[in-house]
Amino acid sequence: DMPDIDFVEPEPHHARNMLLPSSYIRNPSVSYTTKFIDSSVNKDRFQIHCVEWAPEGKRIITGAESGEFTLWNGYEFNFETITQAHDNPIRSMQWSHNEVWLLSGDQTGVLKYWQASLNNVKVLPAHSECIRCITFAPSDRKFATCSEDQTIKLWDFAECKCESTLKGHGWDVRVVRWHPRQAVLVSGSKDNLMKFWDPKSGKCVATVHSHKNTVSDLQWNRNGNWLLSGSRDNLLKLHDIRNLKQEVVSYLGHTREVSSCHWHPEHEALFVSGAADGNIFFHHADRPDPQAKILNAHDSVINSIRWHPLGNLIVSGSSDTSVKFWTRNHPGDRGLDRFNGGPPTADDKEPSIFDPLMDESAKRDRRVVEVSRVIRESGPRNFAAANETERKFNTRR
């Protein structure tokens, strides 16, 4: 059994002992990923509408206004490849639970099936207007799509055939999510309503009017009882499906539309949210105020934000055309960049251990941090990179 570890010592030499978030289950604050790593931008700049980690966590796939998939390296955060996936803006993407298939939907209602190698195998005219969201059933045999044509459609994955169309919303359906274990769908719409559906009968079983504006995102917690909603009324709300008469908590802080949210993969009560004000907030389920902030993380609306499968990084995609990566502060990090109350620098990163202006003691501390980061964050396959960092340090002393 893993020992119970509640905290990380703040000194630089403890960086070598820093573990993944799963080792600090009783202390979610260790997983606040407020440190800026890198910003990735395509040569031709287009708005980023959706981001997803590849299932193994080694790559990030982004869907852009240009209709292109871009793959970014999950270790070095540099460009890998680009594919013209759609002829129109990509508005939604979703991996199957078995991590074999990727579905994507575009502005004109076209749905595409992709293998993990990004080989396109099927094209479907699924909706008459923009596909806003795609969600898989727990078994992966079914999936659902929602659209600005005010409908939700249920599909048989293998047959590539629409089985039923759910109608009830009075305006664009912005998001639909399948329950992680049960035959229950929840949808959010521009009519300010959340609706719960029985996919077998196709009937709406409950309607919740919790927000005063468009429901922009919904996320089930892995415990199956909590439902998180984000809205254009600037609020996030937590609902318990065992009692839908009132929300559990309302989360404050954002000054504009909450556009995306995501639960942490290890800490049940921790989630991150991004908004049209460009800010990223970290929340704990039982506290209404944000527990950590990244102010002005983007210059425009944050359309999509996702945790790494291990919970040690987040990636955010925005209408400012950039994809940004954020990680945890390590012991010894100053924690001061332009996103966290410090002065802006050329690249907003910690100084390099090869900086000639750093004294020897600081270089030793930074060497421990950087080598440990490579090992802990990237896994055993990247020991070569750690050894290269150590070799460069020794040759430049």
C-alpha cells in the first residue's frame, strides 16, 4: 500500500521527492496547476474551440476554427503534426472510454469517426446545424450529440445510425453529458435549462432551472452523484442528482461567462474552470470561493480546459488562438510570473540552470528541480532527457 502523504516540503532539495497527485489524495492543494509552462500557437492563427489529451497523455489534440487537428507533444509542448480534419470549424471532440476512437463534430453538423492514429473512417451528416457536444455511453456502444438545431440525437456507434431524436429545449443545445455509470443523459441549453433524459424511452424525466442564462458546460463527477454546471450568468453550480430541488453550492469569482470546467482525475472534490474573462480558477467542492487563480491566463474566452490523465498538468485552448500548458509549482519555485502577481518577463519561466548570472548554489537547486521534474512529470521513459540535463549542467560548470 502507498503511504499517506499530506504535504510537500517547500525547500528545493525536496523536489526529488515530489510525487504525482494520486499520492496526495488528502491534500488537493498540491494539485493546483498555476505555474505557466509554455504557449503553443500554429503558424496560421485560428481560434481554438476544443482541446483533448490523447488517452495515454503523451499528446494533445486541438480542434480549430480552420477545421484542423493539431497534435502537440505532451512532454516538450512543441508542434508534432497538423491534419485538415474538417472543411469547417471543429466545435466538439470526444474520445471513447476504451480509448480507441475519437469523434469530432463541426460547424455545419458533420460528424466524423477517427481511429487513434487519426485515420478517418466514417463521415456522417448528423445535424443540420453546429454540433456543440459529443458524449459516449459507459459501454461505448451508444453515443449522443447535441446541436444548435435544438435537438439531441442518440446513435448506435457500430451501425453509425441515429436511433432517436430528443426534443424539448427551446433554443440551441450547448452541452450533453452521459452519466458515468447509468442510463441517464443531462443537457444544457441557451434556454437556461438543464434537462435529464432517459435514453431508452427518449423522454425528459426532470428539468432544472438553476441558471439565469445559457448553460455552457456540464460535467459529471466520477462519484456519479455530483453534477457541475457553468453558465453565462458567471456562476458555477454543484448539483446532487439525489436532490435536484436545490443546488449544493454556487461558486463565485468569474466576472464573465463560465465557458469550460473539468473535474480532477484523482481528487474527487477538485475542479478547474475557465471563463470569457480569460481567467482560470481552481475550486474545492465545499468552498464557494476559488482556492487558486491564474489571472489573465488568456486574452480572450477560454473555450476548453482539460486536466492531464494523471492530474499534474492542465491544457487550455482559447479564442486568442493559443494553447497554454500549466503545471504545479515545485519546491523552491518562486511562483511569481505575470499570471501570479509577478512582473512580466521575456518568457515567464523560471531561470535556466545555464544562466551565467546565477550563482552556483542557485544552479544546484535549480538542477535538482529540473532533473526531478523531467523524471516525475514525464515518467520513466524520459530518463534520457534527465540525463541530458545533468550532462549539460556538468559540462558548463
